[in-house]
Amino acid sequence: MAVRLNDHNRQSWVGPLTGGLIVLYGTTVALIFGMFLYHGQSLVASPIDVNGFGLISRNLALGQGFSEGYGETIRRAPLYPAFGALVLKLFGQYAPGTPDAITYRPLLVIQAVIFGLTCLITWATARRLFGPRVAVLAALICPLLPQSIRYVGQTEVETLMGFFIALLAYTGLRLVERPSLVTGSAFGLTAAAATLAKPVTQLYPLFFVALLLGIWCVDQLRRPRHERGLPPRGYLAAVAALFAFFVLPLVPWLVRDWVVTSGQFVGISSNAPGEALRAYVAVQPKYVFLRQDFGDWDAEANDYEEALAARYQLPFYHWNDPENGSVWVSPPIPDGVSSAMLSAQKDQLESIELKARVSQNPAEFLRKSVVQLATFWYLVVDRRQSMVVGAIALVLLTLSIVGASRAASQGARVWPVVAILVYLNLIYAGTLAMARYSMPLYPTLVVLAAGGFVALATQRSRLRKHRVRRPAPVG
């Protein structure tokens, strides 16, 4: 009896202790990379605030609104800049002119902790699907993947999105395993937070519920007629809570964007039509087949958008990289005009252009989308880096297919983990897909890849034992 009690006590602390060590491990690796290695290497450019998320955080902390310096903006989703502003308020030196390396240091440290928590979710998800051995392997691999930690040293949304994507996989798995108001609410809140960080996940709840309903319908069709029935109450409660807790947190920001654009824009952030149009430049064979460095793409895409704006007799504004709390725009924005109104106007004309292009040549749009299913995993700044990134992706995707198949064959409900990966690949393929956008998926992808690796290693070990045991032929 005492032995059983000791085993129970041991199990009660081993899990939390392992989880704590994994958070510490992931955070430490991220800190070493983000604070030291990233800014000391020369493989990729290493500025801190490239896309203005940090600049908006500075302005929020200074009480200047959700702005890049030219009135309110709708160009970015709110959660990351608001979170950054809170960190700067508590720990930062964010006065105008303060160097980025000083201002954003506390935010980069917090990002390392977020990455450590992401590793914890990776471990917890793998543990539910494959057991403790695979879970530890997944958590150990996660911080060692270049894609996983690529943006820890920058004020970019990717690290936070990696956390939310992993959490969507985990909360989706929990909902399927034990549908209830609690699990539905947790999934809905996670989806809302992810959408407020980057609206690419805004359709995922519908995608998830459609899969859930489809799987339930297939299960019903396989049953004898007398065993069929309505969905269990737990599922109905979970789905109702999911949508309620997903939609309600989005409403204030939707109203805000509607107000600052005088009713011209309702959404989480603008520029989706522009990204989809720029993708037509990105899928040219010279970039897809790595004949020309993809780093040249951005300037060519800007020229395309500038020519489009000129057809409507509108200027195209070039936003230079923010630095030390300021950004320069060329040509200058007229006095009294906010960037929110300019973005709404740009969205409208590019939406018209995109709809016209798709309706006139749907085959071209389909080809673009199919090509981007692949470029999502490998296309970065130059040929050499693209090949390295693509090779890592190919290995992980192959192992993930093995892992997902093995888990499904053993009765594990692996589809909520697969679903978020497939959904994001499809969404980006329909807009603009490059390897940067796939990098937040790696902490979740490694769950399945670790399962696949262990499955293959186990199978190889069994084959070796079988060969050793096989008796030698007589005579």
C-alpha cells in the first residue's frame, strides 16, 4: 500500500516539475538567442522594430494613441502593441529618441518567457497524444529549431502568434476530448486573442466547428440507424460558448476601427487585399524556383502597388523602417489626414482590383494559391537560406505525417492539432505566403514530428531485434 502511495505522490510532482523545467529551458534558450546570438550574427538582418509594432507600443505608452505617428492607424491588430505598451510602461525607457536596443529590451525578455510557455504547451499537447517520452523530446527540440525562435529578438508578432497557435491546438484537443462550457470558452478566448494579435485566425472557429460537425456526421452514418441521435449536450454547450467567447472580445476593436475611419472600414486590421495582390508578384517563377533572391520581391511589389494607386490618381506612401521611436513617410502625409483614413482608402481600391482580377482570371488565382501552399514553407530572403529553411520544413512535415498517422491509428484524436496547421497553410496560400508566416507553426508542428520520429525509431529497433533473433539457416 505504501508503495502505491509513493508512486502516486511521485506522479503528482513529476508532471509540474517537468513542466517548470521545460519553461525554464525554453526561456533560457530564447534569451540567449534573442539577446545575444541574434544581434551578433550576420546571416540575416537584425533590426529590432521592422514593421512598426514597437513604434505603436511606444506611442501608446506615451499616451499618443494607437498610432505610428500620423494619427490613428488600422494597419496593425491591437493585442501585441497593447501588450508591448504595458511592458514598456512597467519596465521600459520609452522617451522619444531612446535607442531601440534600450527601449525594447524588457519586451524581448518577456517574449523569451512567452516562448518558454509555448514550449510548455508543446510538451502538454504531445503528452496527451503520444505520452511522456515523446512530450519531452518535442519540448527539447522546439527551441532548437531556427524557425521557432527566429523572431524572439524582434518586436514582431510571430513569437506571440506561436504561443496562440500552440494554445489553439491544445484547447481544441481538450474541447474534443471533454466538450463543455469550460473547454468551449477556453478555445473561444484563445481564438479571440489570436485574432486580436493577427486576424489570420478569424475564420478558424468556423473551420474548426465545421470539421467537428463533419466528423460527428461521419460517425453517425457508421452507426446502425437505431443508435443515431442528436449531438450530446456537452458539444452544443461547448460550441455555443466557443462563439460567444470568440466574438465578444472582438467587438470593441471592430467598433473602434469603424469610428476612426468614419465607417469606411470594419475589421481587425487592414491591408489583406494588398497582400493578396502582392502575392501575384511573389509567385513569379524567378522567385518560386529561387532563380532570383526573394529579397528583391518587396521593391517589385511596391512598384506594382504604386502603379495601381496611380491609376486611381492616388499617391502610394512608402513607410521607412521605424528607428528610435520615429518613422519617415514618403511622400509626406498631408496635414490633417490620418493614416487610418489612407489605409481604408487603399483597402477599398485594392479590394476592387483583387475582385476584378479573380473574377476575370480565376485560374490565375487558383495557380497562385496552389504555388503558395509550398512557398509558405521555404521562401525567404535568398536561395541559400530558402533551401535550408525548406529542408528543415520538409523533414518536419514528413515526420509530422508519420506522427499524425500513428496517433490516429492508435485512437488518439489528433485532428485538432492537424487542423490549425492545415487551416493556416490554406489561408496564407489564398493571400500571401512566405516562410516567415509559417514560423509560428513550428512549436505545434514539432508535436507531430516528435511522435513521428519516435514511431520510426521504435519500428527500426523492432526490425533490428527481429533480425538478431532470426535463427541461422541449417546446412
